[in-house]
Amino acid sequence: MIELFQRVARHADRAAFQDGTASVSYAELLRRSARAASALLGGGGDLTGERIALLAPAGAAHVVAQWAIWRAGGCAVPLNPAATAPEIEHVLRTAGVLRVLVAGMPEDALRAACAATRAQSTGLDALEAAEASGALPEPAPERPAMIVFTSGTTGKPKGALYTHATIAAQVRMLVEAWEWRETDRIPLFLPLHHVHGIVNVMCCALWSGACIEAFERFDAARVLERVAAGAFSVFMAVPTVYVKLIEALEALTAPQRERCTRGFAALRLMVSGSAALPAAVHAHWQRLGGHALLERYGMTEIGMALANPLHGERRPGSVGLPLPGVEVRLVDEQGAVIAGEDQPGEIHVRGPAVFAGYWNDPEATRRAFSDDGWFLTGDVAVRERGYYRILGRRSVDIIKSGGYKLSALEIENVLLEHPAVRECAVVGVPDDLWGEAVAAAVVLRPGAALALDELLAWCRDRLSAYKHPRRLRVVDALPRNALGKPLKPAVRALFDEGA
């Protein structure tokens, strides 16, 4: 990752972080991280890949901690500030962390986890106050740089290991695809224990000499105020943020809303990721905010792999084409590579941006890759007119009913198009006749009324166009835990495939 610091030095006098009139320059980040790195070394020459966790708010302090670990030859392990003590303890034990860098006062959960694992918590301020002494090591590109833990949807979270070369490949790919430049300005309110915030926003911006405005958390009113003031040129968020922004914009007076929408229209790029963007939200945002959101696809283990183009057609409901340097293939259940279009298959990815493996878990790493070196994402997609469209997780979102493979995400998109529907979730539930039936939980918009027969008719008309259910039957209730949580009062329906 030495290339990052070489690039940063070229932007020494530029502002890396800006908050109102206060700013932190690239030169200051380099100076502060050098002092902290020297203190971490404690007179030694190289941390030789020691895993050091970090817990710091978004902003300069987080970068100083991350860079200090890298510049001392260590491997950074970012922590989730909202995690519980058992969750933090799992990360510390799995990664073998003995030291944690903390900006500010450590929370009770971190104290408890450190006590349980005997990891030492060290304040970043104390490290920065030390005088830099001696030369810093220059880690090779293949050295461990960062361990990012997965969300744990298929068991306990696993630590995905990135080398310096992996991170550099991910950043170069996105800088090229999205034409990052030093004049760019971007808000940062995404979590910094996930790839979206760490790489897509923070690393890409700093690599390019751009300026970041960090928010402690997402605050729709404050973000809209800054957008209206013309503070940004690039905007990256998850679908939930765009939904909240739509709600906030529609609650404004007409003059206030117009000022904000002008600010959004002036942005050169708006990206949505980390979850599927419903086509209805894509269309709503384009009408309201004046932008066709650029949707992309990635995951912890691979960084980004697919994206709609910066220049060209951005197709709602699609995640576009392979990014520079990324190879993508679809494979059917028999293990055959799908050469044509319109046939669903599991996404396999290969390229220099793919992670090195799961830390201290060789068996999970072995299962994650094919014999010929492709990472098996577990996500199912279909290629349509060249573009990829995600159908969902192979084990969760693909519902096998009456011999058909149905996409829960696709059905959710259709339900969300109904003007009375605010939220919905679709799962497969056991069915003696069809194997699995499609169960939908629907939450209506405040004040909206929707008869069940009307909803069924709406689904019948639109889902048939997707080669989905022809016959539908109604049940009295959906199992309480089918969606993993108690259901709010909602319209409940089951859809049967195969008529």
C-alpha cells in the first residue's frame, strides 16, 4: 500500500477532511500517522503483520489510526462501534488481536471484550503525542493489510483478509471506473467496518486527493442542508438512505425541496449499493432528485465486481457490467458455465481485487473457491442484454416452487411498485404441494387502504409478466418467525407457482 502514501504526498497541501471552516490537510494526516506508527513500533523495526483493531469515528482520527497501523507494518481490524461485547470479543479472538487503537473514550462493550481477551486498549491521542523516531518499514504488497469481518448471515462472522495489493486493486478499479479526481467532494456517513465506507468512499477519495466531509451518523436534515449548499460532487449511499432522503424531501416546503433537488442535480455521480435497489425507488429518486442512480454489486470478499456504467445506460434493477480487471461468470447447479443469457446461475468472481482468504479458517477458505480459483459468491444472477441482474442469495432469496426458481427480490420489487405499499419482505415457506410457497409480508403507507383481493390482482398482473405465479391462494397467517422477526400488522398472502 506504499503507493497510497506516495500519492497522498502529492496532495500534501490539499484538504483531506473538511467540516465547516475546519479542515485537516493530507500533510497533517501523514505527520500524525507517522508519529502514531512510530509509537506503535515502540523501538522495533516492523510489526510484521500484527493484527491491531481500531475503533474511531468517521473522519481524520480514523484515517490516522488506519494509516499508523499500515505504516508500522501491521494489519488493521476495524471494529463496529455499535457491536456488543460478545461480537467484539469474537472479532478480537478470531483475528488474534492483542492491541486496540481507540479515538476517544472506549465504550463499555469494548472494555468488556478487551478484559475477556486480555487485549490492551490504547488511546490514539497518546500515540500521536509521541515523537516520531527512526525509519518506518515499507511492507510488501502481498503483506496483510486489513481484516474486514463479514455480516455473519451464514454463521458467525468470518474475517476476510485483504493484502495491500488487494486494497490497491480495488481502489484503482473504482477510481478508473468512476473517474475520481482531486476536485471531488464527498460526504461520509457510511460505517467504517464495511467495504462500502472504507474502500469505496474513504480510500478512493484519499487516493485521488479529494475532500471528505465526515458525519458522525446519517442525518437526513443535515445532509440535505449540505447538498443544497453545493458541498458535494459525489454521493454514495445504501438504498435505505435514499428512501429516507425521499421521505425527508417530500416533507419539505416546495421552495426548500427545490433548493435541495437543485443541489442533487448538480452532483456528477450518485451511487447506490450494499443492498438491492428497488426499481420503484430508482424511478422515484430520478423523478425527485434528477439522477439515475448508479447501482453496483459487491461483497466483503471481493470488493466491487459489477456496476452500471458512469457513461451510458443505467438500467433500473440491474447491476451492470464487470468493473475493470474483474472476471465474472455464471454457473448452474450442475457446475456448468452459462454461456448465454436469461438463465440464472451463481456468480463466480476472479481478479486481483478478490480477498486472500478467511483469517485462520482454511476450511472456509477452501469451500469459498472453485478448484480453478474462482470465488463462489453464493449470489444468483441472470444476464439480460449484457447486463447482470441479481436474483438473490442462493440459500435465502431463491425460492424453489413447483420446479421454478423464483427471485424473492424480484417479487419484492413488484410489490413495492404499488402506491399503497411502504415496505415488504418475501420469503419461501414449506408447502406440501409446491415444495416452497412464496410468502409476502406487506406494510402499508400511513393512511393507505388496500384490500387483499386488490393486492392479489396487482401481483397476478405484474408477476405473470416475469413468468411468475399464475394462480394465487390466500392463507390466514404467515409463520411469526418466517422473516426472522415478529411481523408488524400487515397484509399477508401466499403465492403458488406452477399452475
